[in-house]
Amino acid sequence: MTVTPVDLSVYLVTDAAQCEARGRSVAETVAQAVKGGVTAVQIREKHTDGGDFLRTVTEVAAVLPEHVALIVNDRVDVFLAARAAGIRVSGVHVGQSDLPPSAVRDLIGPHAVLGLSAATPDELRAAAQDPAGVHHVGIGALHATRTKADAPPSLGHDGFARLARLSDLPAVAIGGVNPADLPRLREAGAAGAAVVSGICAAQDPSAAARAYADAWSRVPARSREKDLA
Ligand SMILES: Cc1ncc(COP(=O)(O)OP(=O)(O)O)c(N)n1
Ligand SMILES: Cc1ncsc1CCOP(=O)(O)O
Ligand SMILES: [Mg+2]
């Protein structure tokens, strides 16, 4: 696995319904959020057909600066179709009930980002040992969330830190993450925070993203070894 480094510190995961409820498309929301400091974007479409999903990925890619990773949730076929069409997509995020990481890696190749959800010690250890080369893990839910009905139970900060410590993979927290959580997450060695409603449902996605980016940068980066010792 030789993946280009990705900044996951302020990781926006999109929700079309939340964006539309604010009168914006997903791409408009992403464009505003990037101005506020979002560093990575995942397109998550749970109720959309393949064609519309691909259109959204295409629209988002068109507004995304080169340095911001674009990750596709669940749909390896949409990632492959986008890449085949010459759209800059960085990788795929899958969960425990999606295609297994090894199958995804075979399809996306050695250079694409592969994110995997993990919510238990066994899932964390398996991710770390997976020869497919999982690039990072999404650990959640940090707090209760209304965005995902079947989200795993809340871990809280202590639970997140305990899980993150079990592997050397970069770990992002997800689920009800607010800007106030970011200093504690960074101190626990997190690579970042994945956020849906905190940005998609915000009146001003740029200001919301800036609040996350500022909160992240308030805590100096420390070596992961030191953080997790
Ligand atoms: C960064 C990140 N972490 C976790 C998830 C959740 O993925 P999954 O468990 O597959 O659930 P769905 O998002 O597919 O409903 C994620 N999407 N991103
Ligand atoms: C996709 C996902 N996976 C675990 S919790 C969650 C939803 C997080 O959404 P929000 O940031 O609005 O709580
Ligand atoms: Mg999934």
C-alpha cells in the first residue's frame, strides 16, 4: 500500500438531506465548508441510485482543491466509475457490513485510500492486521447521533482513546462530534474528526468548518507514540 498522505483532521461526511434542508446542494455545501478549513470529504449517499451518486461525486470533485481528499462511502462501483471517467477521487470508506477490505483493495488498487469503520477491540485489531492495507479507521460513535439510525453505541472520549490505542492506524472519531471535542481527541492521538450534521446542517458551513479547524489547531500536534503511550 503506497497511499499519498491525507489530512483527515477536519473530515466532512456529507448528507444530502441535511444540505437540502438548508437549501444547498452537497457540492455547494462542500465548497463553503472547504473555505472554512475542511481537509477531507466523504460523499455518503444512503438513499441515492448509482447515477445520482456519481453525479454528486463529479460535482464535488469540480469544486474541491487538489489538497482535499475525496472519499466515496460504501460504493466501490461509484469510485471506480468516477476514476475511469477521469474524476479525481482518492478512495473508499467501508464499514463492517460492506465489502471486506481485502476485496475493496483488490478493486481500487494499492494507491487509493481505504478507510474502515471499527467500533470494538476485535474490529480494531483485525483492521490493523489486515494484509489488504487499511489506511485509516473511523471509530464511533463518539457521542449519540441522529444522523445514522444504526450507529454503534456511544463510546465517549475514554472509549475512543482506549480503542484508538489498540492500533497504529490513523483513527478519526465519528458520531456527534462538536468542535469542543477536538482538543481532547487530538490529545488522545486522533488523526481527525469526521463530521456530518455539525457542518451539513449548519446555517453557515464555512463558519462551522472553521470552528472545527480552529479547535483542532488549538492543540499542538504531538507524536502519536507519545500520545498513545
Ligand atoms: C470516517 C467514517 N467512519 C465511519 C463511518 C461509518 O461507516 P459504516 O459503518 O459503513 O456506516 P455508513 O456510513 O455506511 O452508514 C463512515 N462513513 N466514515
Ligand atoms: C456515519 C456515521 N457512523 C457512525 S456515527 C455516523 C454519523 C455521524 O453523523 P453526525 O456527525 O451528524 O453525528
Ligand atoms: Mg458503510
